Amino acid sequence: MTEKPSLVLIPGLLCTADLWRDQIAGLADLADIIVADHTVDDNMPAIAAQILKAAPETFALAGLSMGGYLALEIMNQAPERVSRLALLASRPLADTPEDRRKREDFIRLAEQASTFHGVTRSLLPVLIHPSRLEDEELTTRIFKMAEDTGRDAFIRQERALLSRQPLTHILDDIRCPTLVLAGAEDRLIPTILQREMAVNIPTAQYVEISTCGHLPTMERPEETTEHMRRWLARKPE
């Protein structure tokens, strides 16, 4: 019997393994799945180094949003260990000044608030497609992931994101089978940025899922899982 490859999944900001719930179930026949811990440090290189330390010698790697930023940092540190790469709702760029101000504001609010919720109903329109705003099963899962992550880990994550460096310079050197997957209505990371990233990765295939915002693994799980199955089955070029 052929041994299954390992697949490391990295969640996004304020997300837990539940972000990948449907992919964990839908890809289990193709890979041994590990969900990385991205809550333990407050800078991106250190978080990536911790993930590498816990990972098998070689592995497929997928990350969504912050998880995608970390996946690129792992490619920056140890590209020889990554057999294939999937970047979902992500980008290789550092924060804009406006992004930085928002993160600093979120950190201050989290530090000063008497209770921590992480994601409120007012933030949902930037995370998911408008058609899903009244989907209580989906929104409850999003709220719970944020609460389970907690205030301290959220602040560490935001500080890591504030300090991250652009990684556009590594894209041309990526040679493993790569999937770039975007929600067509992603309000946090516009599709034009994700398409540009795919164009600059020689082995990338770009997929855009319609009627979908920033969380395709949860909003359109069947389509996302199917694209990831095809990615895992792709032959290296």
C-alpha cells in the first residue's frame, strides 16, 4: 500500500481547524492531514519556523488568508520541504498604511475591551458573501472560531501580521504544483491581487469561486474541496 502524503493546513486570523472541517473530511483519503498551530508567536518568521519544526520532512501545504501568508513564509524558509502549495484568499504583499491602522485599532480595542468576541456581526459583510449573512450555522461557526482563538492569541496574530514583509520576490522561484483559489466577491483581498500572484508563480493554477467571499472553505466547501483534490492529484511539471 502506498503511503499517503502529509498535508499541512494553516488557518487564517481568528480561525481554528474548523475553517478546514469539510476539507479534512473530503481529503482524508488522499492525505494525512495536520492542522498547524499559528497562535504561539507574534512574528511571521517565528510562527513559520514553529510550523516547520512540527511538520514532516516533506509535505503539501495549504493556507487561507493569514495562513496563506504563513505558507509563503514557509516557502521562503524551506521551499525544498514543500511538495505542493495552495494559497486561498491570500496575497504576497505587506499591509497598506490603512491596513496597518485598522490592525492597530483592533489591537487597542481587544486590549481595552472587558470581553473578547473577535468577530462581531458588523464584521461579517467583509468576511462572507451577502447571501450567507443570515446563514446561522455558518455565522455561528465563525463566531465560535474567534472566541476559541481568544484575545491573547488574536493580539499575537495581529502583531505578526503588522510586521510581515512582502514576499513577491519568491513567487518566480516556486516550482511545485500550486493552486491559487479566490472567492469572486472577496472584500478583504481583491481577486485582482490573487490573480496577479498566480500569474507570477510559474506552476500556479488560478481558480475563482463565484458567489463567495473571503472564506471559501466554509462558504463553498464542496467546490473548494474538489479543487483541492485536483491539486493534490496534479503531477509535478
